[in-house]
Amino acid sequence: MNKSDISRIIEMAWEDRTPFDAIYDAYGLSEKEVKGLMKAQLKLSSYKLWRKRVTGRKTKHITKRNFTFGRHKSPNKR
């Protein structure tokens, strides 16, 4: 993998609404492999912060989501 691919995977992993399945579809990396990549590429403190952030987050797993795809739209907007 080249530097730009690794950078994009890290970016996708940090995004709240990008599920691990999307990373798998784009780059062929499983959730476990993404975690390994993040651990290898980030400082330990950054990795721990990321793990704390994504652990239990419904938006990172398609099967746990209560919405399909798309952006959030406030019910107050017309």
C-alpha cells in the first residue's frame, strides 16, 4: 500500500459515519486489519483516543446503524 492509500484509510477510520465495511469495500481491509494499521501508523496516545472513540459506535458498523446511507437532515429544515 502506498502512503496516500494509508492516509485515506486513516482518514476514513477517523470519520464517524464511515463504516468499516466501506473501508473493506474500498481497500479490502477487515476491521481487525484497520485496527492493526491504525496502531502501527499512529502514536500510541492517538491510537488509544481513536479506539475509545470508535468502540461501541453504531455508525462504524452497518449492522448496528439505525439509518441506511446519506447525510443527516434535521427535521426542522424544509
